[in-house]
Amino acid sequence: MPDLGRPTKSSDALPLFDFEKYFPGRWTFEWEVPDSPLGPAATLTGTTTFTRIDDVAYEAATEAKGPAGPFTAKETFVYRKETKALARQVADSRGFSFTEVGTVGGDLGGYYTIYFDSAPFSAGGKTIRLRHTMRLLSPVNYKVEMRISVDGGPFTNFGTPWWRKDVNAAPSRP
């Protein structure tokens, strides 16, 4: 949020979210997940590194581990700033992939929220849908509220991990 030199007013326009200023770099996370077709209940830990591909596309590479062993995930984001819309493709080394679409909202205090909803995909012999809300709370941390639906059932809690930026890591390059 730019410094307006005065208190904000309800008529002030919300600045567009700048993916390039927020995400690129290395982030660490810890995530408590329940048992699901995606894997056993566990504490997952790891890193996600975001890099810019071009003006609208970004890549994220995750290296993680849990009691079932190490795994990786590759993500490609396409962000259309002017329409506040994102698309995300995820390929997970545990044998599943999915596509999500999302929108970005925010407030004049500089907090932004990204809402993602996945297309149905198969994992562990079940049909899965994911919804998650990314709460971008500062330039160095964000919280994800994840929900999962199995075989068309209700969406239930799938954990609330935090990602924290490694401010000492070298900046990522395209």
C-alpha cells in the first residue's frame, strides 16, 4: 500500500496486488495435515522458491518432507493484475496434479487475499477438490487456509500452514 500522507478514505482506490514484489524468493513452511487420499496425517516441512518467468507467469518449486518421505511440487502461476485473476497448475511428485483458478481481494491496509478453487482431480483412488485462501499478511509471511472435499463430500479442514520468507536467501532469478 502506498503512503498517501494521510489516513485512508473509503473512496481511495485499492492498489492492485503486485505478485512480483511479494512472492519471488525462498519461503519455508510447516504444515500439519490430516489423513487423506493425498497422504497420511503428518507434519510436513520444506521450502518453496518462487521465480518470475515473464510479465504474467511465475514458477514455484517446493521441496518438502514428512514421515512418508521427501516429495516435490512444481507450480506455474499466471496472474492477470488488471482483472485480479490467477490460474495455477500444480504437479506433485506423490502422483497427482491439479489446476486452480483464483481471485485477489484486498483492503486499504495493504492486506491481500487470494481465493483458489481447484477442478476435480484423482488421488488415492478418490476424486478430490481443494479450496484454499492465501492471506498475505506482510511482505515476509502468508497463511493458507486449506479445505478438501473427497468424492463430492463437504469441504473439511486440511490444515493452516504459514509460509515465511527467507530474507537472507539470495533473490531468485528468471
